[in-house]
Amino acid sequence: DQYKCWRSVVLSRFQYYVAAGVFSSYGLYYIEDHTNAGNPTTDFTIIAAISMGGSFLASYPAGLLSDKFGSVMNVIVSTIAMSVFFFFMGFNSNIFVFMAVVPIYGFSQQVYNVADLALIAISCPDPAKKSRDIGGWGAAGSVGTALGAAYAGVLITIIGRSNSRTTVNGHERVKYTRAGYLSIFLSAAACVLCGAYVLWVRRESIRSAELAQKKQRSSLDTAASIGRVNTPMNGIGEELSTAEIQA
């Protein structure tokens, strides 16, 4: 059962990074083709910075939310928010509205990432092989990003190809249709929601593992507190004995 939890966490991470690969690969092209951006490259850089700002603001609250409501619930809420953002991307043409809502994406990403880290920490099936299991979890992100970019390229070429061409920074390329972008962004939304569903199926097992870890941590904290109380007293006793001998 623990192995199934680990496998679900890895699969969920893979699906999330497939969606992230779509956005990172085709977000700039979409801005060039279907928004009112004056300088698409600069505007996309600003959007990326704003998104990272949202991630930064979410870092500490995300940990608190994960401890309070459980990591699986955080994954579900954050993936719903990201799927709404991907859906919105396919229809929005205003670069300034894009900049206004992208912090939601950054915030949701960080909530997901914090919950994902907590999940892999409790789901490794074999403590003696934890490094191997975490390596597999990390590889799922890399493979997902690469496959996301690849499948999005195939999908937008099939659905979004047109006879129109655009010139950006002196280079001419095909201008993809809105339907093509909508197809890849909706598929990205579906990917993150599928990743959440995979964890939802295992939510009871994962929740039990979280509670067991909290109980173990509480026991260790109690033992450490007892050790801190006894250790100084022993030190004082040794000092007193030395002073008495010198006297």
C-alpha cells in the first residue's frame, strides 16, 4: 500500500509537470500571436517575474495550509486554480489582464510544490532506499516537462496550423490559431486535474501516513525535551563536583 502511495505521488508530479511544460514552451508564442503586447519578449519576462513573486508570497503560507488541511487537499485546490488559469489563457487577449491574474498561477504552483515535497517525504516505501525513491520522483518532473513540450508541439501543429505568418524580432514563423492554443491549454488543465485525482484516490492512505508521521515527530520532540531537561542538570552536577574537589 505504501508503494501505491509513492507511485501516485510520482504520477501526480509527472502530470503536473506535463502541464508546466506546455505553458513554459508556448506561453510566449501565445502572447506574440493573440495578445496586444507591444513587446512580447519583455512582457513575457515581466509575467514570469510576477508569477515568481506569487510563488514567493505563497511559500510560508503554503506550508501552514499543508499542515492544517493535509497535502492532498492542497494539491486539489491548487490544481483547480491552475486549471482555471490555463482555461483563461486560451481566451484572454489583453496582456495587462494576463499580468493581473498570473500571480494566481504562481501562488498555486508554490502551494502545489510545498504539498508535493511533503507527500514524497511520507510516501517513500523503503526507508533504506529513500534516495532512489526520491530520485524517481525528481525524474518524473523532468520527463513530464519534456513530454509536455513535445506533445503540445504536435497538438498545436495539427489543430492550430494556419497559412498566416508572423514576424517576431526579425524572424518569420507560422502564426498558430487560437483553437490550437486553446487545445494545448485545455489539455494542460486536464493534466493537472488528473494529477489531483490520482492523489484523491489514495487520500485515505496518504492521510494515515501523514498522521503517523506527525505522531512519530511528536514522540521524538517529547524525548528530545526530556533530554534537554536532564542534560543541563548533569552538567551542573559535574561542575559542582569539581568545585567541591578544588575546595
